[in-house]
Amino acid sequence: MPRRSVVFQPATHRGLQRGVNELANAVRPTLGPRPRLVAIGNIDYHSATPKLFDDGGTIARHIIQLRDRNADVGAMLVRDLLWRLQQQVGDGTATAAVIMQRVYNEGVRYLTAGGNAMQLRSYLEQGMHLILDQLSDLSMPVGGEEQLAHIAESLSYDPELAKYMGEVFDIIGEWGRLEVREGQTREVQREYVEGMYWERGLLSREMYTDHSKPRIEFEDAAILLSDLEIEDPGQLFPALEVAIRSEIPALLIVAQKISPRVTHFLLANKDPERFQAIAVRTPGSITEQRAEALQDLAVLTQGRPFVQAAGDTFDRIKLSDLGRARRVWASFKQFGIVGGKGDPRALRQHISSLRSAYQHTDTVQDREALQKRIGKLMGGTATLRVGGATEMEVQARVERAKRTATTLRLAIREGILPGGGTALLACLPALREKLARSTDADERAAYRILIRAMEEPFRTIVSNAGNDDSDVMADVRLAGPGHGFDVVSGEVVDVAQAGIFDATAVQKAVVFGALSSAALALTVDVLVLHGEPEQAPLPKPAKRKQL
């Protein structure tokens, strides 16, 4: 195999097609509530046991490279689509894989017969927008705990997990903070925390004087906000003087660092009857994160942040610079605030600005960070502890819970659709109408391809469950609009009444990603393949001079 090669048609389409089919076929068995599993070995050097997966994004991520270099390009196109979908919407990866596979295969067949690739792409994209409009018209709002649980079960295929996910999101809403952790039992457990907390705890273990309690709590406390490094007790004198003169019973000091001298000073002057003070670390691991946390805390408590980069000190501190809260608490790893006494109007405006930033941010990491900030400021946090019989089962359920949580937020935010592939089948009449009115050969080919592609997820779900997809498709057509196939009961049902739903945002992301990726791949005419770059030889050790 040469290090560099240029591949032309028809080898380009054949190579890409092999890669698209190979990766899509690896993901296809995982689609539906009766999924098959994919075993991937040699993931962990410490264990020879293969890992079992049933989600397309994770499976695709573990396929690093195919030996066939032409096919590898097609496989990586699918891999990129699936991984982006899983990070953005948490679900829909297998659906996207089968749609893209069908569109690409049908498209290659048409282009081989003499079709125009650029015209076909244009008409496929027009049809894609028609499908997206149809899905928007079908969308309906989510209502109540029971419906949320139905959606969660459609996503996770885990009734126990779905039940608690429905309860949790009915309480915390679309922006609420949810922590998913591994449990110590076989069951799923949930816990609700009043107020909000940050993943930063006490700056010194010496402040934890009563080990019979899990954390330190203060009522009617003041909060001193900063990212300063406090090395000398004298730096704190002005703030402590203001607090004591104002008869404040407790002070929570938020700082980047305090020295042992400062810790001993605070402990030596502690008077539980008159005044107590503890110090916690400023949230955030980098400067930008610390600035954001201080901004949120300032709005929440109506305090003034003292910032090291601005050269701030406590020398001229006033009572109005201290934040206030009904209760504060701190442990070794976290600190929390309950009932912050900030201006409610300013808090609403701040949350609104963060929501706006969320809508205009495309980066997954930035969106997750904004989601967490909004969740903290909204108040109320839920922790879901997911258990299982084995360590492997626990890890799988935790990942499934996280993906389900991402999709449930989108469902609450943007609505839901009939599930099980039924929503995509509902788009067929509009596509057939466009097909009947079109006269251009490329346009007619595009709509035929889209009609077959919109049927593919439903057919795959049915066949994965062990049923004949053609027979079931005929029964669903006879039953009329709104009907689908419940593979668990093995019956044709009204999917809305049966509680089978998909998130609108997920289905629209799947359609947009799969169709746009397939349409673009059909226009690839040449592959330029580069081999591994040559490695520079290691430098030879210098000879030791003889003295």
C-alpha cells in the first residue's frame, strides 16, 4: 500500500459505501426497545472481558480505524455524525445511522445510473427541510410526571430508572441540576437537596471540629465573596470587624486560599454564642470559572465579589458588600447556600441572560457549563444513585441515565413526538405529494430516496424485535395515522395512548444530521489518502568526552 494515493470514481463511491455500511451495520442492531448488544474487546488492558454496548455513539467511538483506507473515510463520516449527536442530544444515534446508510446507498445507485450529484444533494436538502417542518407541526408539549416517565422508558428501556427520572424532572424541570452517581444497592435511589451547592469545600480540615455531624451549618449567615489568597490574619480584620459590629452571627468566607495562620486565628476567636467563621474554596479550577461562580454568588446573595486580578482588598469593606443567606453549609468537598437574599429581579435577569447565552452557544462543553450555572441559580438539586447487580451493569445504567437526562431536558424544552419511528412515517404523505408534483428526474429520485429512508428506522425497530417488517408495515398502514407497532406487546397501537414518545429536538437533530451528512458524502468525487507521517529518528546519545 503506497503512503499516498489519490482515488477517483467509481472507486470513491464504492470505498465510501463499504465504510458507511460497515459502521452502520455495527450500530443497526441496537435500535429499538428490544436491542441486540455489541461486544467490543480489548478496551481495558487490565481485563480480557469484552464490554457490551447498546448505544450507537459509544460503539462508533470505539471504532478507531478500518484497515481498508477507502472504506475508513466513509466509516469516519458516520462516526463523526453519531458522536456529535450523542454529545448534543444524548440519543438518536442508531436512527441516524440507518437513515444515512439508506440515503447513501440509494443515492450511489442513482448516481451510478447517471444522476447528477449536485442536483440530487440540493433536492435532498429541500426534502430535509420539508421533513423538519412536518416534525415541528407534529410536536406537542410534555405534561406531567407520568408522561415524562413514558418518555424516559422509551429512551432507556429501563422501567425502574424511567419511573424515577420522570419524578425527578417533574420536580426540577428542564434547567434543574441533576447528579447521576453509582449506587451501593441494586435499586435506583433519589435524593433532593434544598438550595444550591458548589463542588468546593472547606479550605482546612481543622475547621471541622464536630465530627458527629456530616457538615457545618450556619443560620442567618453573611458571605464574604472573593478569589483572594489570604496569607495574614490582618487581611481579614476589616471584614471581621464589620461583621461583628453588625451583630452578624456567622460568616462564610469564600477565598482561593488561606494560610494555616489565618485558620488558627479564626479557630482561636470562635465564639459559638456570638460569632463564627469558616472558609471555603472559591468554585472553579481556572480564572474564568472562578469569575463566573463569583458573579452567580453575588447575584444570589447580593454581595460584592473581591477579585484578585482587580487588586481588591478588604480594607474598605462595608456591610453592604457582604452577601446574606438564610442558611449556609459546608463539608470537606462542597458548600451550599439556602435562601440567598439577593434581589429577585436581578436574579431573574441574570438567569435570563444565561439562558440566552445557552441558546446562542454551539460548543457542547459551554452549553453544559451554562446548564449547570442555571440549575444552581434556579435552586433545588436532585441526586440519582443508580445501582445494579454487577459493576458492569451499574456503569451501563449510569451512562444510560445521563443520556436519558439530556434528552428529557430537550423534551421538556421543545416538546415530544409519536415514537417508535411513527413520526417519520407521518412525514411520508408530504413527501409523496412532492414526488407526484415533480417532473425533474433528480428531484423525483431525491423524494423516492427520502420516502425509503423515513421508513427505515421503523422497519429496523420491528426486525430487531424479531418480526417481519413488511407485514407489520402493512398492518400499521391499515390502522391509520397515529398508529405504530409496540414491539414489547407485539401489537399495533395508538402510540400516543401507549405512551411511546420521542423528543422533538432529538428527531429533528437526527434528520438534519443524517440527511445533510449523506447528501454531502454523495458529492465526494476524489479521495486523497495520506499515510502515517514518517517519524524522526531518535537522537543518538552524545559521546562522553575523555578528560
